[in-house]
Amino acid sequence: MAEGREMTTQRRPAGRAPFLRLFAVLSAAILALSALLPIEAAKAQQRPRTIVEMLFGGGNRMNDAPSQQPVKKRVIRRQGASNRSKPARTRSTSRSTPQRSSTPSPAIAAASDTVDKDENAKTVLVVGDFLADGLADGLEETYSDNSMITVTARTNGSSGLVREDFYDWSEKLGPILDEVDPAAVVMMIGSNDRQPMTVSGTTLSVRSNGWTAEYEKRATDIANIAKAKNTPIVWVGMPSFKYDSMNEDMVFFNDIYRRAVERVSGEYVDIWDGFVDEKGDFAYSGPDVNGQTTRLRGSDGLRMTDAGKEKLAFFTEKALTRVLGNVTPQVTLGDEALPKMQLPPLANAASARTAPPVSMNDPKFDGGDNLLGTGSAASFALDLSPRDRLVLQGDVSGEREGRADNFAWNEKTAAVRAEAPIAYRGTLDLGRVKADSGIKPPAEMPSIIDAIIEDWAKSDAAENGSPDGSDGDSTASGPSPAQ
């Protein structure tokens, strides 16, 4: 029994070896199969290439891996601050100045540096609320290249004509005019006046009869202050706003401003149509001064963008031009430019005795192809004109008969007398005329039937060749004329 156990114990290792080898072979086959499966699957998804594709290329484009396009990173370039230095302006504000848009309008971005103002430049004073402050910015940009006009602003953003306890323009405007001494004053106010008014302890509601009378009186007082200082006034009306109820009040205010400024012969600037759409409603965007559609109003629907400020100045500039005139800087030519110029001769065309012939179809014939100032300068001669020679010296330039300049005196002849009148004046005595020669009555006219018969007879005679217009058979004839 012991030997049998030993034999059994020795045979067990011999039985395990084939099993282990089989397990290793199967594992290697599984690994190899798993490595080949993706390649076969990829080949199975590809359709076979045709002969055309093998000759000219292509095929399996749908299965090709898409090429990754390079992603372009967006580079945000921040525009540097403009190096244009604006002249300092004095402002009287009760609150902080609103932050302006970081993106300037194209007209402001393309503007050149401000030129130095002339010592004799005219000053334009801008007064009013926060809209007047934006108007002053637009006017500064408009007149930035004009050395003869400077803009000064004295604005209070929260002011108006209602709250005189906060800021009284009727008291402040006079001293401001004395200090600045402007050539013209521009007033733009009213956006803060939609509130009750207190007069002598009584509160008046907006647009009531008492409120309207007092408000128009205050607007007229502002215009009279400018008139008393001999300063032309330009009153700019209110634009449309975001809220409909506010727009109704602004239209009402504009009528008051117009009447107030017309009482002192001032200029009123209506800007309403420049900030509404084709239906007359409020619009955030619209055409700028260059005709390009851009944003004109801020997000609150009250303030102006840079383009809106320029548009305010565009409307106001026309009225200022009528008040100030065409103010342009004086242009002088340097000494270096004078020798190169050849001025035309100082000659009087009326003194010319002869003139070159002019061709109707050839401008070269009379020198029409020569530029002005390029010809030879003739010497200046103070010759008298033919008229002056005739009047002053009695010199008759032309003595030829038939010429237009022949002013020679001819010998006087007898006056031309009219012949005896042909018309007979007086009354006609019919009795005397009858006694002398008698009155012969006219020949009797034939009847219509006789005239038709005579016409037929003449027609028949013409066909038969009768020279006297009658035939032998005809018995009817017209009556013989009276002897």
C-alpha cells in the first residue's frame, strides 16, 4: 500500500503540466485576438475603393478622422486714451459727472488735436442741466479746429426752472454773463422740471394753469437777462425720452421755450426730429452727423452718447452761425509763396481798343487752354475807357458810319411832320349824298334754289366743254346783274 501511494504521488505533477500549457496557449490566443479585433473592425467600416478612386485618389472620406482646425484666440485690443487735450471748462455740478462711454464715436476718434485758440476768439457759453453738459462736449468737438471760437460750460446737472431753492438760474445767469462775457449764450434745460412747483406757499401741479403761467414767466426772465446783457441767446429744445408720459411734457415745455426766446428775438433750435424714428417714437439709435446709423442715447433712455452729443452740436451750430456769422481764422500767405505767384495784369477791360477773336468751337483759338496766372503779365496802363474819353475829353473813338460806337453828331434836319389826317370828322348828310350821286341799292341776291340750279348748269357746261358755262338747252339761268 505504501508503494502504491508513492506511485500516485509521483504521477500528479505529470498530469498538471499539459493543463498549464493549455491555459497559457489559450491566454496568448485571447490576447492576440483582442489586439487584432480593432483593426478588423476598422477595416470592416471602410468600404472598398473603386477603380476610379484607385486611379484618381479619394475614397473613404467620410471615415477619415476630421482634422482639427486651429482655434484662433480672440485678442481684445484696448484703445489707449486720446492724447487730445481739451481746454478746461468750469462746471457747477451738484452730483458726480456721469461716466462716459469707453468707446468714442468715429468722428471723435478721428479728430485731430485741438488747435490753439486765438486771443480774439469768440466765446460761446453753454448753461443748463446735464443735457447742456453733453451739448458743450459736442460743441467743443465741433469747434476744435476753429481757433476763433471757444466753448465754456457752466452747467448744473440737477438744475431746472422749477426748484429755485436748489439752483436759481435767474440769479446765477447774470453774474455768469458778466464774468465770461460771451459772444452768445446757449441754454438747454427742462429735463428735471416734471415736478410740482411751490409759489407763495402754494403747491401747483405740473402743467396746471398756475404752474404753466409761472413756468413761462421764469423762462421769459432767463431770455430777458440775456437781452439786458446784449448777449444773443440760443435756446435748444428738449429731445424725446424713453417714457411716453415724459415725452408729452417735453413737447409742452418746448412750446414755452419757443415763445420765450422769440420775445427777445433769439434763436430756437428744434432737435426733436433728430432723436425719433420714422413713426415719431423714441429711438436709441439713429443716423449720426455722418449719416451712419449708430447709438445716440444711453441705456437709461435719458443721456446722450458721444454720437448723440455731436448731433446736438450739429443742430446748434447752424443757429450759432446765424448769430456769430461765419467766423473763420484769418489766412495769410507767407513770403515764400508770393514770388511763385503770377498775378494777372491790372487792366480795365473797358479800356481795350481791340479784342482777340473768339472761336465758337475751338477754345485754343482765344487762349482758353491756358491756366489763369500762367500767361505773361502785361504792363499796367491807366488808359481811359471809350466812355471816359468821350465824356471827359470829347474824343470820339469811332467815326465810321454804321458802327455802334459812332457817337458823332449829325446835322439837324427839319422836323418830320405828319400828313393831313385821312379820317373824316363830322356827321354824314345822307340827303346831300342822295342828291349828288344817288344811293344805289346792292344787287338782289338769288334764292338758294336758283343758286343750286346755276351751280348745276355750270357743272354740266364744264363737262360738255362750253366756254361760257351754259348750254343751249338750259332755260334756267341766274338773274342778270343790275345795270
